[in-house]
Amino acid sequence: MNLPKSTKNLITIAGVIIALSSLALILLLFIVSNFIFTENNFLGIFIYMVLPALLMFGLFLIPIGMARAKKQERESGTTDNQYPSWDFNKPSTRNAAAIFLVGTILLAILSSIGSFQAFHITESNEFCGKLCHVVMKPEYTAYQNSPHSRVSCVECHVGSGAGWYVRSKMTGLYQVYAVIMNKIPHPITTPISNLRPAMETCENCHWPQKFYDRKQKNKISYLADETTSAWNLHLQMKTSASNSAQGIAQGIHWHINPDVKIEYKTIAANREKIPWVRYTNLKSGEVTIFEDTKEKTTPSQLDSMEMRKMDCIDCHNRPSHNYKNPQDFIDELITEGKIPRSLPDVKIVAMNILNQDYATTDSAMIEIDKQVKEYYTTMYPKLVEVNKKEIDQIIAGIKEGYSQNIFPEMGVKWSAHPNHLGHLESVGCDRCHNDLHISTGGKKISRDCNLCHNIVAQGADSTMEIASSFKPLEFKHPVDIGDKWKTKLCSECHSKLY
């Protein structure tokens, strides 16, 4: 084929080789990904992102080489043309034009397909969770075991609209840099400062005005005694008013009532210390300010703090990435039957092991196996051979709970990312509902337990107390601690138990 002389230089030839090689690899990997490894997103990254970039680099080299060759011709005096001569009577010009036209059309088609596929891949859960495997392993593992496991990551972290899509990709560029340069904090800092407001994401599915029914939550806890005794607690959660027609005029979800605005200022970046709260009734215009009377802040300090409007995430701060504390996940595994209660001291063994820190997940797995066997060999040697199957089940159950909730490589566990939905292992509700936030008029944000839930049943299996229809039970602590639970925050003790 007769081509212009300017194409016959090393830079242009190198560009052609790179472009053609990249195109061949794209076609080959496309066939492989569609007929062999049909669900491999890593192949997709190469097909639709890495190799197209290499292809574009090769195509960019072609005109660069041609322009450089033309410049050298002019400097050597072998041509008088200052600009390319397009004489279609020449076969070389017609060939070059045909190659350019066909190549442009082909590139446009492939670019359209590639751009769509690249968009699809970057929006996938696997891209979010697996591309940076070690960094995102805690979040991806917790997400897969969460109630939102069928909701795409981008539905919450990006949402709809081009503006937030572009913003998320720009943020992602820094995240890629941070991973490559090992600048990712261990653990990743939360709460995320640039998270899209919940009303633009969460409320697309969870319509506030339709939180009408109260819920009953039945929790079984197991005591750290020889028989791993069960303790039952049945709570009626007041997610809304007692009469469904009243909607969220009362109850827990009153905080996000469209007729009410709750704003607060916080001392700590993790939002666990809230010295100032402002309530505004949008219908009546009533405004009430509550200030912490124990940990007082000066007007200048308050002025320096950022104001935040309360939304879903202030309580439901771990809707998809909840790292459960050992007490809870061991209780759940026992209830599921994955950890048998037939052997003595099951809860004691599990908690002793999980109260320790391990450098890596692998070392934790080794220690779990070792310590469970050592405990029963030392304390109950006669049971070891007879109950080998049960001991193996205990080991497997503890390992499962650990691997789903604790990630030492990233410094992630329940205490690193406290769950504010409650008030046991973290301050949670008690950040405001602690009887210490009082207005100038004497109103206070009450710590009354029955504001949020009623205890309808509690106790051991054989001694369950049942409430009457209209009168809830007073809380009874599974272990006798007197009236301390009335005067101290739950988290003051429970945060030190794990």
C-alpha cells in the first residue's frame, strides 16, 4: 500500500504497533471474558480501561511521528510544503484518507461500547469492593452480610445525577493515588465528610412518611457462665406512634419528621460528643436550644463548630458496614446453632479469645484453633476426645464471626467504627438523650428508656416475665448490678467488656 513518506518513521511505526497490539489484545480478552471468565471484572478493567488507554497512546504517536518527519523534511529542504498536501489524485493521499476514515468510524464505535462498559464496571459492587482488596475488604465483607447486600454500592455512595457521578470519580482518583502511595489510614476515617445527604439516597427507598408500624425485636444473649445460660429480651421498638395513622408525629423516627428540624454541633470528628442541639418546629416556628450542662462549651467554641442537620445517618451510621462486637456475633452464632452450647464455658472461651488483639487474620485463626483446644484439654480433659466434633464446631464458629467482623490488617473492628443505633457498646442515643442537655426554659432531652422502646418480656427461659398489654416491664439486668444501670450510661460498662 502506497502511504505518505511521513508515515515511514520510527515513532509512527511504534504507534501503529502499539495501537494494533492493543486492539488485538482487546478483541482477544473480550472473547475470553464473554465465553470463559464471564464474571471477571478485573478482565473488564483491562479490556475497557487499561488497554483502550494504551490504544489511544499508540494512535497519538502516529500523527506526532508524522509531524516530526514533516518538520525534518522542511528543515533539510527536501520539501517546500508548510502544511500537509491533500491531493486526492495521488494514491498515497487516497489510501491515507481511507485508513483515517475507516479507523475513525471503527474507533468511534469501539469507544462508545468501551465507554458504556467502563461505566458499567466502575459502578459495579465488585469494582468497589475487590479492586483494592486489602483496603476495602472490611467494608465489602460487612456489606455482603448486611440487609443492603442487594443494593448497589453506588446507590448509596453516589446516587442519581451526573453531578454526583463526576464528583465521585474525581474523589476516586485521589483514592487510587492514596492506595498506590500507601496513604490510606488504618482504619479508614469515619464518618465520611463528603457523603451525599441521606434524603437524596436513603429516602429514595425509605420514605419517612411511611414509617408507620412499631417493630418487635427479640434478642437472646448468653451469659459467660458454665452452662452458657440464655437471657431473653423482647422489645417493642417505637419506630412511630402507637396509632399508625399518626405516622411519625411520635416515636423514634420523629427525629426526621418533615415538620421538624433537628440541628446539632459536635466537638469530636466522630460525632460522639454533642454539646449543643437546636429543635425547630417548622409549622409553629418554635425554637428550643439545648446545651450540655456537664461539659459546657464557650460561645466562641460553639461558633467554631460546624452545624449539622440531623438525618438518617446520625443514628443508622452503619447501615451496610456494621462490624458487630464479639458479644453480639457470638450470641447470634450460638442462636443459629453454629456454636454448640452442649459443652461447658462456651461463651467464656469465645470471649477470652476475642478480647485479645491479633496482628493478622491468619494469626487470629491459628490462635482460635490453639486456644480453644488448650482450654478444653486443660479444664475438661475427659471431654476432648468424646466431644471432638463439638470442639471443632466451636472453633469454626468463632473463626466465622471473627472473619466477618474484625480485620486487623486495616485496624477495623466494632470499637474503631462504633454503631450509634442503640446505647450499649457505644454512646449512640445517649449522645443527646442523657438528661444533661437542658434548655434555658428547663426542658431537657430525656434519658427515659420508654421513649424509644417498651420491654414486653425478659428473663431466662424458665423464668420469663411477660408485660401486660399497657404496662411495660422495668429493665432487669441479667447480672445483678443493683441500680447502677439507672445512673450510669450503658456504654460506660459495656464498652469495656470486649
